[in-house]
Amino acid sequence: MSAAVVNFFPGQGSQTPGMGRRSVERDADAAAFFDRASDAVQMDMRQLCFHATLQQLTPTQVQQPALTAASLATWIAHGQVGRASGDRFAGHSIGAIAAAAASGYLDPVDAVRLAAVRGRLMAETPGAGTMLAVVTRRTASEAAQYAHALRLADQYDLDVAAVNGPTQVVLSGAVAKVEAAHKELGPTSKVLLVSHAFHSRFMAPAQPEWSTALDGALFGSGEGYVRSTDGEPANGAESVREDLRLGLRQPVRWMAVLEATTQDRSSIAVWGPARGVARLARPYLQQRQIRMVEEAGSR
């Protein structure tokens, strides 16, 4: 078995008060990064991540840059020690930007800057939308689970927002249609506490400006990035850029990511406030432990 590591970064909904604090306080490089990121997005990341309440951290336009900064501060504090050429990097939704930085394709400060643009654009999209998590029967393959998600979405005139694993998919769309689906599906479904219908047709108005922001960002040489939209390894900077572009409104194919990254890796690490991502990986552990790297000094 390979000694390489798969590194996961959390998506929206993972925010926690105090995230990144110990990494910044204990590591000079992480602290310098936090301060540069604050200047880049004109947000006080120390105040926001260390002292804000959960309610204050939750708005999309705040949460996305804050979560990216906190996750990358943890990575910078001690994530690069012992990195192997076979390591893989993937992020759930907004976590893909942090994964792009950790894998070398983006400067970390530029990653936070892009996260701020993405969060603002998504928050500004019009329309009353929301999301619905649906528990499904265990599915043997991602292809079968994705096909099932597409059938559900078509049945209720919704979009597939995520295929999270063998027993969960997320649908996204108009509030009334989500509520109708929830009423019919009953206790196997849960309406999520989100402000918009993310990863759906509702995000189309944000796509042009998001594409412009990505086209203007400097992508360098990296290694090991796994695309969140299809679970395929990126074959260069343009492949990473395109994954981030598509990921605004296309589904997060997280089950595909898990299938592609966990089979031949000896260990799994999650960075930042990533308990949700860790839970999604449990069906793929094969008696391995997940390394929860939430704060500096935890190994």
C-alpha cells in the first residue's frame, strides 16, 4: 500500500467559532498568512474566526473566506511537513479552493481572495431557494448513486447539489419545491439551514463574474488535486481552474472523490473544522483512522 496521504478540506456548514486560532497563535507562518489574507479581503480574519459567534460566521459572504483562511492556516502551521509526491488533495464545495492552494496551484492568500468573491457572488444571487438532504438506500457505486440522485431531482424539479456518499444525496432548488419533496419523502429527508439553492441553476447569475475572477487569478504548478465535480485527478492548472468554475453550480461529486482517493492511500487527514467531511469518509476507512488536524499541535 502506498504511504501517501489523502487530504480533505471542509465545505460550507463546517464553520466553528475560534477556528484556526491555535494554529495562528502557535505558528508564525500561519499568523503572517492570516494577516495578509485579512488585508487582501478587507476583513479582520482574527476577529472573525476567533471571536465571532456561529451566527456571525454563517452568512455565505463571510463564511467562505473565513473557512478557507482557517483551513489553510491549519495546513500552513504543519500540513506541509513530510508531504509526499503521491499525496492527494480535495475539498467539499468551497473547500476545493483550499485544496487547490494546499496542492500548490494557488497562493493561499489568493485562495482566500477567491473565496471572498465566490461567497459574495453566491450571496447576491436572486431567488428564494434552499436545499434538501436525502437519506438513500446504500448504493454500491457512485455512478448508481448519482443516477438515483438525478431521478430524484427530476421527480421534484430540483437539481442535484451533492452526492455525498453511499447513503446521502443533496437536492437544491426553489423553496416551495424543496418543501414539497420534503413532505413526500418524510423523515428520510431534511431541509438544510441555508440561504440559497447552492450548486443549482439558481447560481447561474453569479457564473459570469465568477469565471472572470478565476480567469484573472494566477494558477501555478501543483500536484495531487482531485476535482470535486467528477472525482478525476487534475491534469494541470487549467483543469483545476475549470473544476472551480464548474463547481459553482454543478453537483459536488464527493462520493466519486472518496472512491478515487481513499483506496490506495495509507492515511486520511482532514484540515480545519472538518468533522463533517470526516463523517462522510467513514464508509471508506477500511479500519484506518482519520487524522483530525483541526488545530496546531494536534497530530
